[in-house]
Amino acid sequence: MTAAAQSAGVAQPAGALAGVRVLELARTLAGPFAGHVLADLGADVLKVEQPGSGDESRRFTPPTYAGDSCYFQAVNRNKRSIALDLTDPDDRATLYRLVEDADIVTESFRTGVTQRLGVDYETLRQINPRLIYLSVSGYGREGSRATWPAYDIVMQAETGLMSMTGTEAGEVVKIGPSIADISTGMYSSIGLLTALYHRERTGEGQYLDVAMFDAQFGVMNNWALSVLGTGEAPRPMGVGNPALAPYQTIATADGDYMLGCGNDGHWRRFCEAMGFEDLLADARFTTNDDRVAHRAPLIAAVEDRTRGLTRAQLDAVLKDAGVPGSPVNDLQQVLEDPFAAERGILQPLTGREGVSAVKFPVTFAGTPVMEYRPAPDLGADEAQWQER
């Protein structure tokens, strides 16, 4: 625990990043997601929020869980909160004092706002030369689109991500989770951890510019190369994959089943387990390239036989044969499944009896996530931090 934290009476979270101090000016999802990763790993993350209103995602309802915004709670657990009006000289002076021994500052303001507020990287690095500063935006802080606003749903559309998601009839739909925000937050956390490692070796802080636009191409990496290789844009395929077959949902007697024959070995085992010797011998279906070229007759032939089985019956056969597949479940079914409990997907939230949090998805042998604390009330830690 740092001396400053001790003097403020602030309990430092346990974990691999214990002792790392983060000031989170970032709001909504992408930037706070990066802070959420660091907080779960033990960093002391202090949200700096606007007095009276706080992070906009506090009001992203419905739905709610245990009386709180699901959106806000999901990415702000294990953090603290202080309310500062950065247009007020006294509050800005408080922020500057906090910056003196911070390791990281994150922000997601519109381009130009940090300079107007006096909380930009160049200003803060004069206070703390070792500072690592993360700037999250839609299109980056330089260039022709630097001032454009962006949200997840806009970015899914703009980058072409949404164009690949939809029905085979061509109806385009957004990806359910906020994938543009989340991927940006993930890349941001990777960048911050890398910058911390670099500083450990060199003593140097640095500025990180992470654009939602850029992050989507990390998500679509193979599809971008597909465009370069074929000269054609990928189109929506519903539940299928243009590069693999059969690699999609197929019909059964009681609903859809996701079949994942990712290679020729899976296809062979699938046919052998199901007794489909004629399909295995059909020259149209010998290799994956052949099956992709003859996708329609392939799926028709498979479904003609799987419609006579229930999802459970088909699943049992494929699991025994080592062929990837699953019934198409809804999220409530999954959370109620005993395997979710086996994997500890839901963890108890500290101080909130009967309330759960979703576990951090990495299991550490030496530095586990020790607890899951609720997202902070607005300004809840102000008195402690004002003592510094």
C-alpha cells in the first residue's frame, strides 16, 4: 500500500496490480471497461465524476439489478468515486493533487475538451512525468474525424462490422452485446498493462490513443484480409460461416442445434457417428472447400435426418464422438445450468447478500481476484480523498 493511500485511510485492493493507482475520467463503457479490468486485478481505480449527475451510465436503465443500472454495475465494480467539477479551479486543483502520485489517467471526452479543462496529457505530465495517460475516442484524437461523436451502435455500422451480421436474406442487425465498446476497452486494458511494463523497465510514462474505429479492425482482422484476398465484402449469413461447412445451426425435432464441423476430421466423425456413410462418400462433400461450394445441398441432406432427433439426442451423439456442437440456449438457461456454478460464473458481491457479479474470466493461481465490491455511489469516497 502506498503511503498516500495509508494516509487517506483507503484500503488497497489485493491482486496483481495492488499499488497501481488509476484516475478514471472516462465515462460510459469503453474507457470504464479498461478500468474495470485493472480494478478486478487489484488496481485502486478512483472514478472522477461530475457532481450531481456522475457517469451517464448510472442512468442507463432499464434493466436494473438489485436496484442499480446493470450497465453501470457491470464495469464499475471494485472502484471508488469522487465528484469533481473540472471547470471549477478548486476541484481541478484537487485533481492535480491526485495526479501527483497516480500511475494512470483515463479519459473519453470529446476531442478538445481535455485541453479546455486543463486535464490533457501535456498538462498532467508536467505534474507527473511518469504518468500513463489513456485517451479513448471514436475516431482517434487526430485526423479528419477526430471531432465526430460515436457510440457502439454507430461504430458497428460505420466500420462494416454490422454488415456481416444478419440473416441470409440480407437483413442487417447489430451484434447483441456492445462489442465495439467492449473490444475498445479490452485493447485499452492491454495497452495500459503494456505501458506499465514499459515504465517498470524504463521509468517512462506515455500517451495512449485508442480509437473505437481502430479496435473493430482487430475484431474483424481475418475478414479484412478476406476482402483483400477476394475483392469482395462479406455478406450476412445468418447463423453460418462463409469459410466453413457445416458450421451453422441445423434443425432438429425440438429446435435449433449449432453444429461446428471446423475441419475435415470433424466432418468425418460427424458422419460416422450419425451413420451418414453416403454423405461421407459423396464427392461434393469430401473437403471443406467442397462442402462450402455445395452448402445448400449439404445442409438440406443433414437436416433431412436431424429433424428426426431432439436436440438432446443429437447432442449426446456428438459429444460422444468429439464433434463440437450445442443446443442454442438462452442466457437464463445458461446461468441456471449447473456448469455455470461449476465454473463460478456468478460470484457474490461484497456486502450485498444474495446479489451476484460476473466473475473476471481469467483464473490466476498466484494472484486471484479476491473480491467483487459493488460499483460506488457517486462521490462516496470524496471525504477520504480530500484528506490527501
